[in-house]
Amino acid sequence: MDIRTLRYFVEVVQLNGFSRAADALFITQPAISRSIKKLEDELGVVLLVREVNGVRLTDDGAILFEHAKKILTQFNSMNKAIQDKSGPLTGTLNVGLPPVIASTYFADIIMAFSSLHPQVELKIFELGTKQMAEAMIEGKVETAAVVLPFNNDIFELTPFSEESLMLLVSPSHSLAIKKEVHFNELINESFIFFSEDFRINDLVYSACGIYNTTPIVAGRSDHLDLIIAMVKAGVGVTLLPRSMCNKNPIGDLVVLPVVEPTLSYQLALANNKNGYKSRSCQAWDRLAREKLIIE
């Protein structure tokens, strides 16, 4: 059993197919098939079952898949530790940022980091909460900003701000004349949401749960400009972080605080507790703490 074979196996499972894994890894499909067959012979078990729409893990395959992901993460950390030498910072730093806070809190940090460390390629992954956790566990993202709660058994979390959601409505909406809106006034409204993996959606669902109802969803988008356009067109209302409303153009939309309950959440910097922290990652964290004023 070797690292390369484990990587092939994990890629086949995650991409749900031998041909898709072969394309992603730039090798031939027979080469992947031979490697996994050799792995099955070595372990004396069947790991994968080919099906019309992809592959299915056997019980033994599921056990190997969970362990293989952890092994690959540790292997990648080991490689980074070996390659991470003194001198100017180089290489790639993968940073995870929720789209709802990326530009609001991190635009200045990204610019400052790129200026200080021009030889580091900074890759920004805009992910929702569930996707962010998976990407960090798998080692695809080294450091991130997240919306709490987040798994503090696995991740080191440093809170840096508290946000509250504001209601955005078109000027012609009946609520536009108010100074504040009680949440029970929204339970019959149609909402424009971010995609399903975003934690701020959960706040709305929880608040609706107080009134034994679920939100009416009129549309979803990952793009702020489309969400604002739909609100302007009267498709529905939306809830966005106060800081986002302050720093982004929202046209002539009316912004109102929401009370009873106030929809608030905390933001935090996140790192793997047991993963290797590259020099680039350490430099990013120091800069983020300085800019975000974290003692």
C-alpha cells in the first residue's frame, strides 16, 4: 500500500467514478483500476462496487476511505513541513473565507499580505460552513474565517467579531416605512437566500421555528448583486450582515434592524489543531490578528 494508491482510491470515491478520477489526476483509467485492484488484493477485501451512475463503497471500503483521507492530510502536512524553509515566503497558501464576510473583513488583509509576501500565491476559497469544515479536514484549506459555531474539538478558533442580520426591502414594500421589524412580521414574507450551506440561513430557519413555521424561499444565489437585484425587483426580502450592508452598494433598498429575536452570530479565525502550520499560514494569521485587532 502506498500514498499514490490511496490518493487514487480517495479521488475515485470523491468524484464518483474511475474516468472522472483519471481526468482529474491526468493518468489513464486502466492505471487507476489496476492500482485499486492491487490494493483490494493486498487487503483481501472488495472496496468498491461499480454501478451505472458511478461507484459505491462497500463496508470495508468506507472504513478505508475515512482512514485514507486522514493519512493523506498528514502526508501533505509532512511535505509542507519538509519544504517550508527559511528565507522569503514562497509557494501557495489556501485560505477559506465565507462569501458573506470575505470582502467586508478581508479585502485589506489580502492586499497587505500580497504586498508583504509577493512570492506567495494566495488562493481564496469562498465556501459555506459545511464545505469549509470538509476542506480543512482534507487539507485543501489551511486557514480560514468561519461563522460560529464550528467544531472546536478539531479546530482552534479565535473569535474576532459579532455580526447581526439586517432586513433589506424595496422602497415600495409595506415594511419600508418602519424603523425596525419584529421577526414575526416576516414569517409570511418570501426570502432571497444565499445557497443552502450558509450559516446565516440557519439563523432564519431557527427564528421561524419559534413560530412553528419555515421560511418561504423565493430564490437563492451565491452572488450579492443578484440577491440585491431580486429584492429590488420585488421577488422577496433578504437578510444580510450589518457590515456587508455598510460596505457594499445596495442601491435604494431600505435597511432595517430585526428584533425579537435579534439574529446575531460570531465570526472566528480557524486553524486545524493538529495540522502543520506553514510559515505562510503563520504570517497570514499574524496579519489577520493585527488588522482585525485581536489581542
